[in-house]
Amino acid sequence: MSSKGTINVIGLGYIGLPTAMLFAKAGYSVVGYDTDEIKIRKLNQGLLYIDEPGLDLLFEEVTSLEKIVFTNELPPAGVHVVCVPTPVDYGKADLTYVKSALNEVSKVVREGDLVILESTVGPNDCDEYVLPIIYGWGKSVQFALCTERAIPGNTLHEMVANDRVIGVQDDSTGERVNKIYATVVSGNILTTNLKTAALVKVMENTYRAINIAYANELAKIADREGFDVWQAIKLANNHPRVNIHQPGPGVGGHCIPIDPYFLVDGSEQTKFIEYGLRVNEGMPEYVSSQLASLLAKLKIESPKICILGLAYKKDTDDERETPAEKIKMCLEELGYNDILFSDPYISSKELVPTDTALSKSNVVLVATDHTEYQSIDFAKYNNIALVYDTRNIIRQEQVLGKEVYWLGK
Ligand code: SAJ
């Protein structure tokens, strides 16, 4: 395959690493750059630190093609794709990592290079912070905002299949970016200005956050009124224009609980969004107090609690902003200190294997909807008295002879 040109991908996390590999597969000569020496060493030893479907095969393929190198020294390249995190800092995107990535680019940038930002930023961040930095280089450099929209757990598929919204300042940059992304993206590539592109990304995640908050409020109403919210949502979603999301123990990940804050500014217009975020943030406390009420009702004193699932989402090892951690803290605040954590996807010395955790506990709280929890036979653990499922994945047949409760039913 002939080389299409050179691309630097700066930041080899959940988005940068797969992005770098996809460009390499498409025929570009790619340099994957990260400041973390451990990551670079691992990649150069052929080891992956991200568990994503298909990523291992793609890694083998692109390393054997010799289309990608991993380094912590950035070389010159025609295109620089920045994929670094933007945490929230008092309601604004914290651009510290973006700024240091751009600083690295500034050392190698040449006339005519293209800089692409894939990180999520606030609506005015490109105009107010990013462009002034690039203009300060004193070179004719093109810039585009091309925020990633792939979901962890299905990243590779979504990176290719999803439509992309790109923000640019002029048509020629749009055409150049379009040509590059078209080599990896099968979805549509939709072009707009920088501000709109930034807003689209934040609006998508805010839509999801608010919809989940609505589902969480419905779950609380169901707990109070005694109906099955999961069934009710399923039935409501039969309507062609209704798509209510799922309730749960809270919202994790680096996006849904964080990005909406880029819109919230304390004004009247953003109060509704802010309230929704607070609803989701209150869920770990809510499910902990529900569990405490059940313990009191069932007279389970000094419970040994097992939390099943630390990852913030199903069948992944991703524990960023996980609600499970917050549930543990809430339970501890309520005076329950005998808590074991277990997650088949995460290896850490603080976690115990599922079977051990279940053998040593009398109370189980299901925090993550990992598929394998659906085949646990809780009945075989004589020690278990109560199962509280916040994800509605445990079926009655699995918990015969036990007290079982679900969030929202
Ligand atoms: N969750 C619920 N109920 C639901 C759906 C999700 O409680 O109905 C919870 C999950 O359990 C999880 C959290 O929300 O804790 C977030 O998970 P997620 O699957 O909604 O999303 P993320 O954060 O993994 O990825 C999102 C995606 N955004 C949208 O779907 C609009 C993804 O496409 C983005 O690329 C990603 O954010 C990002 O990087 O911004």
C-alpha cells in the first residue's frame, strides 16, 4: 500500500489509539505520540492497554504493515490529530492537555500543515483559546474541529460507521479534512463552522444525560408508586417518536456526566440541564439509601455487602467516573464498611473474583450490567440473603429463595 502522507496522533487513549491505527490501516504513515512512557513502552512491546472489540487484530495488522510507530518524541508531519482529554473545570473545558499538545506540535509544525482537534470543547473554546495559539505560530496552518463520537465498547465500529461533524473556517480546510476522514469513515462527513461543531457534540451528550435523568426520575416514581419502570419504558418506547433511556445507579464515563457542564453557566436557560445532571449525580446516594431501607426492613444487621461491577458500563473494563465507586462511598457514609468489590473485567488488588465475593457476602448490589452476571446462580450461595439489582439484569430464576429487589420495580 502506498503511503498517503504522514499523520501524527497526539494522545493515545481510548480515542487516539484506535484513531491512529485506523489511519495506519488506511495507508498513512502514522506516528502515535503520548507523554506517558509506560504506554509507549507497552505498545512497542506489542502490548495493548485498552480492551476494545477488534483492536487487538487491528494492532497486529498495522504493526505488521509497519505503518505506525509509537514514540514520545513528536516528529514533523503533514497532519496533527490531537486526541487528549478535556476534563471539566468549574463548568468549562479544561484545555490544559490541549494546550500542551499544541505546544508539542508548535515545535515541529511547518507551513501548510493541518491541525485537527478531536477533543470535546466548549462552544467558544476554538475561537478564544485554540486559534490564538495556532495564529501565534506565525505560519499558515489549517485547523479543524472533528470531535470523536464513538462509544467505548464499540469504538472501532462507531469510528468507522458513524457520521462525522467537522468544524472548519473555510471550504478548502473542509475539503482537505473530508478527504482524510473519508479514508476511514464510511458514514457521512458533515461540515459546519467551529462553534456549531463544538455545540453539536456537547448537545448530543447532554441529550443523553437529560434523557437518562428522566428515566431515573421515573424509576424513583416507580419505587414510590409500585410499578415496573423497565416494562413501562419498554412499552412507551413502542411509540414511534418516544425513546426513553434506561434508569440506573448513576452515569459514568468521561463524557455524559461531564460534557453537559460545558453548556451550564448558572443562567436561567441552563437550569433545566443542570437539574438533570444533579438527578444523575444523586443516583448513587439514592440506590444506597434504598439498600439501607431494605436492610432495615429485612433486619439484616452488620451486612457484608458485595458490589457486582466496578466498570461504568457493560462488558468493559472502563472505570472512569464509575457510579459504583460513589455507591461504595455512600454506603460507607451510612455506616456500612464491610464491602467487597468484584468485576471480571478489572484486575486490581482491591477487587476479588466474583465467586469469592459472593461466597463471603450476605447482601449483593448489582452496579454494572455485565452479561456474565445474568448466568450467576445466586441460589447456590446459602450465605446470600438479599440481592438488589440497579440494572434490571437479574432474573427471578437466578435468585430463588432469596430476597430480591430491583431499582424502579
Ligand atoms: N446510562 C444509563 N442509561 C442509559 C444509557 C447509559 O444510565 O440509558 C449510563 C451508562 O450506564 C454509563 C453512562 O450512562 O454509566 C454513559 O454511558 P453511555 O453508554 O451513554 O455513553 P459513553 O459515555 O460511554 O459515550 C458517550 C456517547 N454519546 C452518545 O451516545 C450521545 C458516545 O457516542 C460519545 O462518543 C462519548 O459519549 C464521548 O466520547 O463523548
